[in-house]
Amino acid sequence: MIKENLVFVHSFPTNSRALKGLIDYLNSYFNVIPIDLPGFVKEAPALQTISLKSYSDYVDRKVLELDLERFYMGRGKLWF
């Protein structure tokens, strides 16, 4: 079975490592591609300008780099 692509963006204040269990579960059904927002993991340093637009532009660039023909987009959140 060919799985659909799911681009997965975490919510504040978490990252894809904190949501590993959820991502592992979703991998049973989708090809999950996590995108960590800048400032939440060492590999993606904080943006100079913090705004919804700057985060949105960042995610847009990351998705374009993936060069996916088709994908769904999801968001994950930890509940405290």
C-alpha cells in the first residue's frame, strides 16, 4: 500500500521529538514528514523576527524544499 504524505508541524511549545509517539503511530498510515519550527530544536535556530508571518514563510520554504507532488498537512500538540 502506498501511503500519502503528511507534513507534520508541531504547536507551541513543543517539537517533533516530544511528539515521537504520535508520529510513530501516524507512520502506520502516512509517510510522516515532521517540520520543526525555528527555535524549538538545535537544528533550526530561532528566527530574527518572531511573527506568524515569519513562521509561516519558514514552513512554506520547508514544504517547497520537500518537492512533494501531493501531501496533507497536520499539526500536533501536547496536552499538559
